[in-house]
Amino acid sequence: MITISLCMIVKNEEKLLARCLDSVADLMDEIIIVDTGSTDRTKEIAARYTDKVFDFAWVNDFAAARNFAFSKASMKYIYSADADEVLDEENRANFRRLKETLLPEIDIVQMYYANQLDFGTIYNFDKELRPKLFKRVRSFVWEEPIHEQVILEPVIYDSNVAILHLPDSNHKNRDLAAFVRMTSSGRRLSKRLHSIYAKELFISGEERDFLTAMSFFESSCADTERSLDEIKEAACVVARAARFSQDTEKFFKYALKVVASEGCSEICCELGTYFLERQDLEEAIVWFYNAVYETESILNIHSSGDIPLRGLAECYRLAGNAEQTEAYGKLAAEWKV
């Protein structure tokens, strides 16, 4: 049987921490909790479960805090958890079996992260695999009888453990503020973070968030080192920001960049909304239809589903077509990821 260190970073989690720890504490051999500046009872609650509670001065860097937590671990594997995660009884049993039977050559265990779509997260899947259990000290071995080389790729196992993600609030304001700090300081975002920023804007961003982000994503569109996918994401953000600011010339400039590269549901929705706002119902219907049936979403899966379906219903309502209004309204209400 493997041994496991639970490593968590927390701040002001008095409402959620006990619920999380109650669901996993007896499965762990060591519990390490790193507090990044709580002003509530978080540390007091943590102390009920472990004497390994550490302070870490927050430096606007989640990776730095997690690395500090990992540095305190002493068991063979590390389980990384957040306070808003819960294991139900079925998955506690799955986790226990995993602990009892995990092969020693496994470096990383992925677990399902479930319940994503109920809380406006940046993810377009309700359930997806994430790396959650990590071998603390990885062994390097040589392979091949000739032209030998060290195995560099980790051995990853996809488990059947499903973790319920049950936050008590949406973290989008915190996350978007972090992106603004990074981009304002001149930091170049990796392809992964560039995509996450654009997704978070389209899934939960407000008008002011798009306007704040516009200049950064305009720069991305002109960045010759960005991939076509990144440029499409950036152009979608700028197009929506331009629509909000009623800059028609800029709106079409960036919308057409996306259309010219095979398009996507997000930009079709933007064009549909643009023409709907101007009561050009015939043109709005064309673009909302394309969003649903002719293109795919790249940032927010709802852009190819209920959002344009509601747009079609509204267009037909304004046109006085009750039958189509009802039909598309029903499709929007019944649409599921």
C-alpha cells in the first residue's frame, strides 16, 4: 500500500475546509495545510486535523504556494486538493482501493473533476480527468539494450475516482484580476494561460472585463509568435469588446479575422447579436444559425448551443413567427452539454 501526503493551500476557507477534510482525512497518512493569509478561522479548523499548518506569504503566485506545500511532504505520494473539493462515499471507496493497489511504477494518477458546469468555471466539460496524485520522488531508469536513454515521460494512470467540485462562490473576479496584473506587468502569457484567460472572459466575464482585456488581446493578434488558435481566441475577445464599446470598424476587423480562418460559434454569436441589436433580423438569424449548426465553439461551449438558440427564438419573436419562436425556445431550454 502506498502512503499519501495531502497538500493544500488555503485562505479564508472556514466555510468549506472541514467539509473537504472530513471526506479525505482518514485516507491520508499526512496532512499539510499551507495558509496564505487567512483572517477567519481557517487555521483553527486546520489544526483540528493536523499539526502541520504552515504560513506562506502570498506573492500572487499559486504555483509558488503549491511548491512550498509539496516541499513539506514526506510520504511516497502527494494528493493535491482544494478546500471546495469533496469525495462522496462511493469515491472514498474508489480512492481507498486505489491506495491499496496502485502499482509502484505509476508517477501520476488522474482523477475525474466533476460538477464543473454548475459554477461557471472556465471548463466546457462537466467531468474531466485531472492530475491529482503525484509520486513525491521520481526514479529515473535507463531503457533499451542499445542507444539507451533515460525514461523521461511520466507513467500516468487514469483512475475512476471522481472528485466533486462544490465551491460556495465563483472565483472569476479573483482570476481575472490576476490576469490583469500579469498582463499589465508585461508578462507574456503561455499558450495555456492565454486560452484560459479568453475562456474565462467568455464564460463569466462582464463588459468591463472585456474592455480591460482588449488591448492585451489586440497585441496578441499582432504577435507573430502566437499560433492561429491563439489569434482566433484573441480576435474573439477583441470583437466582443469592440461591440461593447460600439466601435463598429474594430468589431468587423476582428470578427472577419476569425471568419477568414474557418470561424467559430463565438464569433457567429457576436455577429448575430450585432445584427439583432440593429433589428436586422434576417442577418441575425443567419449568424445564430451558423453558431448552432455550422461551426464549433472554441471558448464557451454554450456559444454553439443554448446562447444562439435563444438568439434565434428572439429573432423569430420579433419577426412575429410564433411557431419558430416556440421551437427554438424549446431547443434552448432542453439543450445540454
